[in-house]
Amino acid sequence: MTIIAVISPKGGVGKTSVSVNLGCALAEKGCSVRLVDMDPQNALRLHLGANPAQTGGLVHQTLQHQEWQYAEFDSAYYGVSFIPFGVVSEIERITFESQLGRMPNLLHDNLASLEQMPGGLTIIDTPPGPSVYTQQALSVANLVLVVMMPDAGSYATLPSIEGLLQYYCASRADFYGSYFILNQFDASHVLNRDIKSVMQHDLGERLAPFCVHRDVSMSEALAFQQPAKRYAPYSQGVDDIEHLATWLNALLGRGGRD
Amino acid sequence: MIRRNTVESAATDAHVAYDGRYVYGRLNRLAKTVLEWHGWEHRLWRMAIIVVLSLLYLFSVTLPMDLGMQSLYAALVFGVALYLRRYTGTMFTLILIVISVNQSTRYLYWRFTETLNLDSWMDGVFGVILILAELYAWFVLLLGYMQTVWPLRRKPEPMPDDTSLWPALDIFIPTYNEPLKVVRPTVLAAMALDWPKDKLNVFILDDGRRDEFKAFAESVGVRHVVRDNNFHAKAGNINAALANTQGEYVAIFDCDHIPARSFLQMTLGWFLRDPKLGMLQTPHHFLSPDPFERNLGTFRRVPNEGELFYGLIQDGNDLWNATFFCGSCAVLRRSILLEVGGVAVETVTEDAHTALKMHKLGYHTAYISIPQAAGLATESLSAHVGQRIRWARGMAQIFRVDNPFLAKGLNFMQRLCYSNAMLHFFYGVPRMVFLLSPLTYLFFEAHIISTSALAIAAYALPHLALANLTNSRMQGAHRHSFWAELYEATLAWYIFRPTMVALINPKLGKFNVTAKGGLVKEEYFDWEISQPYLIMLALNVAGLLIGIVRLFWWNTFELDTVILNLLWTVYNMVILGATIAVATETRQLRVNHRVAYRQPVTLKLKGGKSYACRTTDYSEGGLGVEMPAENLVALKNELDVSLFMGEREYVFPGHVAFMRGNEVGIEFAELNLQQQMDLVQCTLARADAWLDWSENRSIDRPLAGLKEILFHSMSGFRHLLYFMRAGLHGLSAYDEDAAAMEKSIGAGKVAQSSELAGWRGRLNRATKNMVLLGRSLLLKPVAPRVVDKKF
């Protein structure tokens, strides 16, 4: 069982979209994939066609001292399953967050209680920036994917992200490494190209060899509550995600860091 | 115990078969044991064995045999050769050469000693002409074997890591009358070569002194160089520029040869390693079909005429330090070039002559057989013929003014390599002799080979079969069997005169600029250029008809001779038919050639949707794209096209200009200069652009080659009949027009005759047209249409 945490330094970079689509692409390549939404926006389920009226999720399960497995849904796509965050009140959220603060192993224990699929992948979506959610996700992750946009704002946050990774991951023996994915890349913008080459220079191998192009199909897919792969199978964004999935497979296959 | 047991299995991997240094199998081990025998170390043993073997060889060549014995011997030798060719390896190529030379020499020896018929003057004259042609063919065969037995296959030498050690370079792009459209991509690609920018200077050497070129050069920041005369054409142009520039090396590109970005890094390494290296040549690669390839529809499937030279002969020359300079896609060391007096101006093939001068002074030349530039092939057969006439004339000139047999400073093998290159161009007369020889019997009953047809078969068949077998093994990847016959038959008539003239007076030479990049609006038959083939074909047809009469009535007492000559005539007709297919110019409507180009591409529509697709082909104005599904885009959709080079992505604006199913044609919008440079970089100047060129090619087998030629020959005859009919109709239409015109001005009588109905009218027209056709065949001047640059 490999756990991948998907994090981002700031909001709106398309982290949830990358998590879901990457999960679908990996599932189609034969992995059994479970997506866990640790983001209070609770948006992950919508990408996978969940009923918006459905309110259950991991927060309710935790607060009611019940197993997370009863909140796991099988999506209609590629055999991917997911655990939504759940529709929660402000009180519930604050309580959950304080529990997370008090119990640093909460996520770890709950994930361990789930059915373990051999060679399976768990992908955890997190809210942007540092938070209790991100802290817990980082402490359990074998691999971290940092989703960035090729703009100056994202680039400026690089040092703080590196700090987080250093603190929560670097010393663990079961941590493979962290990689950066550029999302919403547009080569016709000079700034995009420049940021990409600067990041290539700074990160070297840790920048994923494929970036995800800016593609309106990716956001349209959410409106239709489908993974992009189903909604727009020929789009460049989906093609990029395919490449990333192949790359990630190879990365995991060889056991992570060189 | 890996054994490559058939030529086919070895040849599927052309490189292995061709590279041929991989040796497997029992026989190869045996050969190795023999080679490693310690006796070779002793001089006495070695000499003794060599003498004994030489005597045996001589004996096997000269031993007279009766028909039965000769047939048995030939069958035996041929069987052994067929068995041996199953093995790969240079060792077995050498053995096959030894066998082939043995049979060919035996044949020729027999011809000289037993079959010369000097009884009557007619038999004697024709017989001597034929045997001299055969002697020439034998000599060129031998030289060819020696020249290509061991291609060097030189690898690029890596450059030092420290770029401060890289030398300063000048790029020369000579041009005379070519349009800017042709020259622009070359200049842009030259500017973008991977080399320190402060050490790279690009010069357009404009002998046309055009303002348009000057403005272009200024806008992109390269130097526009002119001189105040046009003496010595391209050679003079380069020499004039040499005086005004100072880079340590000079790279020369014809104005339509677009260099790949890696060109300099691939080539310069050897100069740094070998201080005596004066010139390094790379292949001339053509991205558009030459007239043979276009008119026969064999583009990229059958090796073209030039591939034997660039794929094999130059690599063979390289082993003997005898690589020729070919005028373009080459790097020269300025100091050595200046020492030989710049580019040679005495002959019209200034390039080969320059290399010869370097060799005479003991300098080296080198060849790297990796296409690192590509250009346009000649556009029509007449232009192609014009270019080859220049080469033939130039080589004959060098043969006269700087004969490689006599020139000082060359070693033996260099002499052989140069001689073969020059003698090769004298094939005009011998080729025509072979095409017409059987007619001397069929027309005049001349017995030019005085022996029975069976004896001829017993001696000639093993000679021809083994020569074909061996050549197919050595050259198959670069020239399919029997194609040399077609290439030579097409040019024979045209090069025989210039070579003869140049032999007599080398000063009578003109430099033809080869026209490239034009249009052929509709399919037509080039009656003018094909006259020699048509005449030779007509003679052969007549010979065939007479032969049939001889077969059944006149010469029934020597049926074998009649049949032999008839078969020979039919073979000649096959070759001539194929030359006629070449002369049928097929349509070429696009100005910009499409180049197959398989790369990922992103199409981004104005609405923000983008699609991952693959390109199918590229041309200067646009891109062919294969969409993953139909109807993803619509006609006239504006979009951004992303092409990738390594990690980098380049975006070009364009619109959908064409759609059929999921094939989409995209036309680029007006590109700015940076975008034009990027586009050339992403497409034609890619380092790997031409590496997989011959990937989908069928493997040569001698009989398959014959079948190919036969197929093209049939289509040649079909075309000929069609165009003869169309010619008749076309002329009739003209007659009627003329008649109508005369009618309108009042001369009614003529009109009536052309309106004659029924058989009389048809007969009338047909006779008139036959006369016109005959006149067009016999009376028109036969000079090919080429652009002449006189000075």
C-alpha cells in the first residue's frame, strides 16, 4: 500500500483535479486506487459523480467513532473508490481539527483500519498551504506530489513547501520522495516558460518531466461531474495526466528515490 | 551457437547485414582458425601460400574447358557462392568477391581468346566495340569491389566539454538565382546551429547581388557578401568570400540544404583530433523525391541514385583516405583550403577536384555517414539530367587535367578510388553498346561473339549472376539490384557526349545551375528528353520483329543464336521501358514539399480547449495533423499549435485549412522572425530529422530488383501508349482549331477536309499525326533544358 499526498502551496492551482484525474489514469493502468479527501471544500467527490445530497464522510465517521470504511464509495469510473470529507457544520469542523491537533496519528490509524489492497494506491487530497490536514497527510505519505502553477506566486512559496517536506517527511525511512507537478501550463506565455525553466533548474529531477497544460476541458469536466478522461478523452490535459501516470508508475515500480 | 542462416534473416536487420563484421556459424569459426594459424607469421610460408594460391587462381581463370566441363564448373562455383552467401561477415563478402572476380575474369579471358571474330569487317568492328565495352564494365566492377569492400563507418568524435576550446567558424551559403523562399530556412537553421554564438558567423554569398537578400540578411543579422564579378561560379564565389572572412573553419551549405542543429558538433570533433584533416563531408540528403522517385512512385522505398555514393562509396573511400568533397554539407579547414589555392576553378566539379588537391599534398579528408542536412532534389528529369551532365563533364575534365593515375602525392588506393569515380562517368558508350548490340545480329546477321549461344550462356551466366549476387550483398541497402541499369540507361546518351568532349578538350565546360523547387502542373510525357530512349526502343522493337521472322523463317538453322539475341533484346526493352516511365513527369502541385514528420503536437482552440494529437507531415507553410477523433475542430478554426523540442515547447498561430475525416491540415499564420526560426528548429533542423529515413524499406534481393524494374517498365509502356494516343488526339484538336480559324477568315476548303467523317478522315488524321510525331522525335534538338550560367 503506497500513500501519495497531493499538496499545494496556494489555492486554485487545480490540486483536486490533478488528484482525481491522476487517480483515474493510474486505476486504468491496473492499480487499485483509493482517493481520500482531507480538504474541507469536500469537492473531490463531485469530480467522481457523487450525489451532492449525500453528506456522509470521514469527519462524521471520526466524530461518531465509527470506521472510515463505511464512508468509502465506489465511483462509476475505472474502479476508483473514494472517501469524501463530508458535508459538515462549522462546529463539527472545529472539533475534527482539534482532534487532528491532539492525535497526530489519527489519519494514519484510520487508513490502517481500511481494507488493504496489495499494490494499492491511496491518494490524499489536502487543502492549500500548511494546515493540520496537510501535516497529517505529510506524516503518512510515502510520496508527496506538490502541484504548482507556473506563476511567480507559486514559485515564491517553494522555500516554505521545502520546509514542510523537510519537517514531516525527510527523516522517515518509508518516505520515497517529493515531486513537483506544473499545472495549467501555457507555453504561449513567456512568463510560464521562464518559470518552468527556472524550476527545472532549481528542482532538477524533482520536477515531473511532464507538465499539465492549461485546458478548459479540465474545469468543464467538473461541471459535468466526470473525470476529465471521460469527459474529454482527447484533450491535451488528459494526455499530460496519462504521461504523468506512466511516469509515476515507473517511479513507484523502482521504489522511489534513487 | 547463434547462426544467421539466411541472407534474408540477416538482411532484415540491414545494419547487421550490411555492417557485416558480425560473424557466426561453423564456417566463420573455420575461417577464423585459418586466419589465426601461426604459419602466417613466417614470411616464407606466407609467400609460398600466396604464390601457390595466385597460381591456382590464374589457372582457374585461364584453363580452357569444353562446354560440358565449363557448365559443370560454373554450376559448382555458383552453388558454392549460393551456400556461402547465407553467412554474414566481411570474410564471406571477400570470398564472394574472389569468386565473382574469378568468374568475370574467366569470362572475359574466354571472350578475348576464343570468341573474337575478325573474319569479316562488320563482325570485327561490332565485336571489338562490344568486347571493349565489356572490358570497361569488368574494370569498373573490379574497382568498385576494391572501393567498397570495407566501408569505414566513422563515428563522430566528441567535442571537448570546455566550449572555450571550440574554434570559430564561418558558415557560407552561396546562392545565385534561387528565390529567397528557398534560402531563408537554410539561413535560419544555420544561425541556430548548436555552437557558441560568438564563434559562429553566417554569410550569404549572393552572386545575384539582390537587394531583397541584403534586406533579409540585415533583418536577421547575418552578413550579405557580394563580389563585383561572377567568375568561376560557385567556386569563385566561395574563394572571394574566403578572402574577406577569418574563421578557422568554413562550413559550406548549398542554399537549399538545411542543416540540422547538431551538424557542427557532429563534425568538428575530428578536426580537433587530426590536425592534417582538411575536409569532412556528410551525406547530401534529399527531403523531396528526385524525378526517378517521383515519376516511378518509389520515394523512400527504393534507394535513390545518390544513395549508393553517400551510403557506401564515400564510406569505402574513407577507409583509404580518399573521401571526396561534394560541394555542400561539408566543413573545411581554412588553412588547408587556402594552401591548395581555395576551391578549384579549373573544372566544373570544383568540389571533387579540391579534395584531390588536398590529397596530393598529403592532407586527410573524412566522411561521416549521418545525414545532418537536407535539401531539395532536382525537380524534373531534364534538370536532373542537366546536373548529371555537369558531374560527368567535370569528372572527365579532372581525368584530363589532373589525372589520378599520374598525379603526384597520391597513394595507390587513392588513385584507384579517384579513377573509379571518374571512369564511372564514362559509362555512356558502353551502356548504349549493351542496349544495341543484339541488333547487330537481328538487323545485319553480324556474329559478334563467335561461338555457340550455349557456350555464351555457360560463361556469361555465372559471370553476371555472381556479379549481381555479390553486389546485392555489398550494396543492397543502398542500391537495389538492376536499378543501376535503369539509372545508367536513362543518362547514358546524355553524358557520353560531354565526357567525350571533355576528354578531348577539358576547357569546353559550362556550369549549369540546377533548378529546384518548381511545379509540374499536370502529368506530361517529356518527349524531348526521352528521344534517345524512344529511338533505342524503336530500334529494339524493330529488332524484335525481325528476330521473330528470323526465328521462324530465315535463320532456323541457328535457332540458339536467334533466341539468345531475342532474349537480350527483350531485356533491353525492359530497361528502356523503365526509362520511359521515368520520363513521364507526374504532377507536382505543391510548391512546398511535404516531409513526413511524426511528432506529438498540441492544438489549442481559441475557446481554451486543447487536443493532444500527432503530426503526419510538415511543409513550409503548414502542418498535417492526425486528430484522435473526427470533428474536434472545424474548418477555419483559429488555433495555437504547440510543437515540442526536448523539454521546450513552441507555440505557433494558425488555422484549420483542410479537413478529411480525422486528418486536418493546418496553415500557419504570418510568423514573426523568432517564430520562423523556432519552426525550422522544431522541424527540418531537428538533430534526428533524417535518421529513420530508410526504415520502411524493403530488403534487396536480386530477383525482386528485376521484378521492380519489370513492373516500372510495364507502366512505362502503358504511359507511352497513352501519351501517344493523347498526342494524336491533341494534335487533331489543334488541326481542327486551325481549320476553324481558317474557315472564319474565309478559306472554307481546308475546313472540309478536317471534317471528313469515317475511315478516310481517321486515316487522314492518323497519317498526319504519325508524320508529326516522327518529326518531333527525329528533328527536335536533343539538348536538355537547363539553366545555363555562362561566363
